[in-house]
Amino acid sequence: AGPHEDEYAIDRLADAVADSWQEGLENCEDPFDIYVHERRIKLSSDRYAFRGRLRRGYRSILSILCEDPEKNVENT
């Protein structure tokens, strides 16, 4: 897959994650779960920025894996 295909796939993934995070917490009384839900809403509210963060994270992981594949396999 080329870089444009990767970015398209990451954008679709970001949209799917953000959509799932937008779903409400029904009958949830646990303060921590409510806090987590609110943080997810805030993180994904700006879709453009959310996609950008996921793309940068993907590129960062990919660059580490491409530096020395044998070294990275040994560390898993």
C-alpha cells in the first residue's frame, strides 16, 4: 500500500473510532467511565485534528519499525 492509501485508511479508522466514541453512556453512574467518555468526546470533536494525530502516530511507529527490523523483532 502506498502512502496515500495508508493515510486514507487511517482517516477511515479515525472516523470509525470517533463515531464509536460519540455514542452516549446510557445508565452509567461510574464517575471514571463518565470522565473517560468526556475525554474521548473532546479528543475526537475536531475530526481534522484527530485524524492528524493518528497519522502522526502511525508514521512515528512506522519509522521506528523501519529503522532496524531485526532489532525491533528482538524487542517484542
